[in-house]
Amino acid sequence: MGFVDEITSKLDNKKIALLLGGAAAVVGIAVLSSNLNKERPAKEGKSSSPTKSAGKPNATDLDSKEGVLSILQEMASSQSASRQHLKNLAKEAQAKSFSLAQACSRYIQMGVSDPLANRKLSMVDFNKALSKHEDDPAVQQAIATLMGAPPTGVAATEASQALTVQKLVEIHNFMLAEFEKLAACSDKGSRDAKTVTFAAQAVVAGKTEAKFKVSAEDIEAAVLAQQGALSCNEAFSGTNLKLQQAMTKLVGL
């Protein structure tokens, strides 16, 4: 919730462009890729320095591995709440046929906790700091946990076990079509990348569950369980590349 690469790549490529406290993993996609290393336009008001946090006297030191790990661990700890928020918004968005703008508005009302926003850090700021420590084993494990691959694994469900590689490709193709529709919207409801991404994932997750009768958690578990086969599947890889492009367009980068 990158822009979307195949699931196995998300554990090899340590750069995270948009970190949503695990929300991206909920719909089986990882927000990765150096495409989002570009700064937002100056008018967005984003800081260009990853070591500063305006108005925060005890700001986290992003020059240190410990500082980066602290934020990653906070994101992981808030992952459960973030997933529940996404699940609730997906259900509401589907029931009320929310537009992307309406989903963004509802997301803001929900007050989802954001460790980066709490420190007045932009996603680009943190991505820059993260890239300095991306080869550190502890950072790698923290990223893997955050992006949906906890040390104990993801619990398989009956529904997830019934999802074949072919069905997963079909589901991701449907998701691609829906994300492309949202990316083409003239009114996205927000200029904040995290808000738009979270809202878009909720809208798409709701439509996906309604069509295929499987939850986002089922899809995530199935993708992780079959990552070996999926990594060799050209159709799946091709769809995820297009998802990356659609999501990049969606957030305007």
C-alpha cells in the first residue's frame, strides 16, 4: 500500500518509498522502488533534511541505525491497528460506494496514527535515512516484519489455501484495473501520498473482496505462501510492474 514489485523482491530490495505501518501488505502489495526517491515539489512543504524534525526537541536521530530501527519498530507495533483501520475503511467504502476523494476524507477523520507524521518527517526523508542502513541485518528484519513477513510467518487460512497461482494473477489483474481507474481520477481528495495510498488501497480492497469473496488477509497469506511460484510467473511479475506504474501515477510522482 510499490510502485508494486513482486512479493519476493520486497524482501531483497530494502528501500521503502512509502511506509504505511503494514497497510501496504494488507492488500498483498509492497510499496518499494527507487522511483519514489524523488522529492515532492517544494510547494508541498516537505523537508529536505532527514535528520531534522521541526518542533520536536527530542527528534529521532536518523543518522544512526538505532534511530531508523526505532521508527521501523514503532511502525510495526502500530501495524495491527493500521490493518484494522484499512479493513474498516474498505468495508465502508464498498458499502457506501466511496469515491477516492470520499475515502481520503474518511481516512483523515479516522485519525490513523502515523509515526512519520508524528515526527514531522516526510516519506522521502525517511527513505533517504533508511537507504544508509538497508544492508544491516537488523534493519532488514525490521523491514521484512513491517512489510508482512513476520519471523513466525503469516497464518494460512482455508480461503488462502484455495487461491492458486492462476487465481492470484486474476485477482492482481483486477486490482491493477481498479488502481488505474483511481490514478485517472481528476479529484483524488488529497495531495498527501500516504492519505491517497491508504484510501486507494481501501477502495480496491473492498471491491476485490466483494468480487472474489476473499479478504485482503487471505490474499496476503496466499501470496507469501506461494512466493516461489509467483516469482517465476511472468504474468504475475508483469502485472506487478504495471501496478507499480499505476500507483506511482496515483500519488503524482
